[in-house]
Amino acid sequence: MGTTTEGPKAGGKSKAPLRFSTINGILGVAGILTVALGYFLLSSGSVTAAPLLLVLGYVILLPLAIIL
């Protein structure tokens, strides 16, 4: 009926596996704690610190935990 390809190895190159180190874990935990604290402060009525913590967690710490 047709030919089949062998998937990712058909091009000759395969992707390297993700390797997370200790710094990735520290940044990930710091990002999650920052986001949790931001939501806690948001529920208690903070209109300045909560959005700053949420942006810090979502935009800076969690992406750094994945990229580095």
C-alpha cells in the first residue's frame, strides 16, 4: 500500500534526552513556591506584591528551570 518511515531516526539525527541538574530542581521549586505565595497574597488582598511574585514565578523562574 505504501512505504513507512522509521520515525525520528530516518533523518539520521536523534534528539538528546533532557538532563535536569540540581540547579534545575532548585529553580523549579523556587518558581512553584513563588507562584504559590503570589496566589496566597492575591487571595488575601495584596494588589502589589502578588502580581509581582506571579510574574517572577511564571515568566522568570519556571522558564529558567526548564532552559538551564
